[in-house]
Amino acid sequence: KAGVTQTPRYLIKTRGQQVTLSCSPISGHRSVSWYQQTPGQGLQFLFEYFSETQRNKGNFPGRFSGRQFSNSRSEMNVSTLELGDSALYLCASSSPPPDEQYFGPGTRLTVT
Amino acid sequence: GDSVTQMEGPVTLSEEAFLTINCTYTATGYPSLFWYVQYPGEGLQLLLKATKADDKGSNKGFEATYRKETTSFHLEKGSVQVSDSAVYFCALSSGGSYIPTFGRGTSLIVHP
């Protein structure tokens, strides 16, 4: 089975712009979660989607949003980028039971 | 709420040394416990897991035992290699929550 894929792998954006990141889960997995990883804060949960519905949400401002499509692919969007949004964004998929997660390689976002 | 505490890193060892990375947790009920590993430039990948008390998870020479009495899940390896250099995350998943709780990660550096 193909693993979780994320595109693009690297992005450089300017403060104030917006960005969309994409994640394709493992075939058959219906749950997709997003995480932000930074050296200072570690791994922080953004949100989780299951069957096109946001099922769980972390403690991030409304500038961070996401969606999931009928084929389970997911996108996350960050609007009005800030310097502090520079991070590695990881996507993970899982299948019932909601147990272990399978991570993609991440998208490295740099905001200048 | 649930929480995971890992020993601070970096842990620096010589090749063939014995490794222990401590992990303790707080959770309601009977969580599943995991160790994930993140190699440089990659996403996290599951290293091993244990789903009930006294279970031992093992993979690639690493092992960890689910100790309910001490709420611990310490990671051990008898003889580390340079290729084991990575960041190791302890995590738990407890009933009703689809989102695992991660520790802050422990960096392991192995010198030849």
C-alpha cells in the first residue's frame, strides 16, 4: 500500500499571504489528522477529519482551517500568515479502531 | 486530561551502548501506548506499541513494557547504532479519544 503523501514538501511564503497544504491518506483510511511541529512547541494537534466532518479540533486560531473530500484526501489552509507559522506540518491517517497513526513526510513551511 | 512525560534530550551515546528513554503517562482508563520515531527530514513512524498492562512491544531491537503500576512505558535497546539517531516520541491513545497524546520527543544522537 502506498503511504501517506503530502504536497508540496517545501513552501516559502510571505507574511500576510495564505497557503494550502494537501494530504492523501493511505487507501481505506477515513481519518486524517493534522499536526504542527516546531522546535519550541513540539508536536501540536491542529484538527482531525473523518468522513468529511471535522471531528476534533486543537487550540489554534481560526486562521487555520481544513477540509476533507469524499475520497478522504484532506487540505489545510492557513490565512494571513505570520512568522510564527513557520513549521513542519504533518498529516497522519488512521483506520478504525482509532489506534496507531501513519504519518506523511510533512510540508516544511517557511514564512518570511 | 491525558499527558505524556518524556526525559529531556538530547541523549548522546556511543555505538553499541545500552539505551533507555524514560516515558511516564497520565490517563483515564486503560490507554494504548506507543513509541514513534522521526528520522531527520521525515515524518513520524510507529516503532512499537502495547495495548494492555504487562504487554511488551518490540521492533528492530527496541522494546518497551507497559507498566500500569508505575504508569510507565520506557524504551530500551541493548546496542544502539549510528542509524538509530533520531527523535523518539512516546504517545498514548485512551478510550473515546481518536487523537493520541504525544510527549515532547527525545533526541538520540549515536556517535561511531
